[in-house]
Amino acid sequence: MKTQILMPETQRSQGAAAPVWTLSRRQARRLAATRHRRFLRVLEGELWVTPSAGARSASEDLWLRAGQRLELPAGVEFVAEGWRDSRFELLLAPGPVAAWSAQWLRPLLSRVQRALRGRGAPLAAG
């Protein structure tokens, strides 16, 4: 019986870090369009990255080596191919949500800490 590989690319999670994707030489992966801007960062090897044929901008082939990164704009699908065995990660770009959450989160945490101190509850060191 012949074994068929349904998911040839691999993904490894490193705790809170971004997932790491692996592409073998000549293996391709579609990077679906998202509503948010992202960055593709090559950790090892070399990738050939191009916007999909249906992208609004002109198709442009890019080669990225280990240590390089590429901004992936919102709403554009890309295809990445391992030019050599390669590892990469997709990082979310910081956006207005992060700034907004910091504005309300700090005061909220301060109030919670004051309330806990008033009740005599010990605070965990973090």
C-alpha cells in the first residue's frame, strides 16, 4: 500500500513565539491573504516568494535568504517555495489594536492590584 502525504509542509510551535514553517527544496506553500499586515522572516535556507496571480499589484518574484524578511500586505495572497530546504515564520505586524489595548490594560491592571492590596491578598511576583 502506497502512503500519501496529505500535509507535506511542517509547522512547529515554540510556545508564545510565532509558528515556524518548513519547506523542502522545490516545495511550495500558499500564504492566504489576511485582513492584517504580516511579515515573513526566513530563519534558514532560501525562499522564492511571489504574490499570487490574482494580486492587485504586479507579480514580482522575490528571493529571500536567512535573516531577511518581507512585509506581506493585508489582502494579498502569496506563494512561497523553498529554493533550498528552508524554515520561516509569519509574524503579525503591530497595529492600532496593540496600542489601544495598552491604553486601557495598564489602568485596569493598576485598579485590580490596588483592589487586591486593599483586601490583603498577596500579589504574585511576575
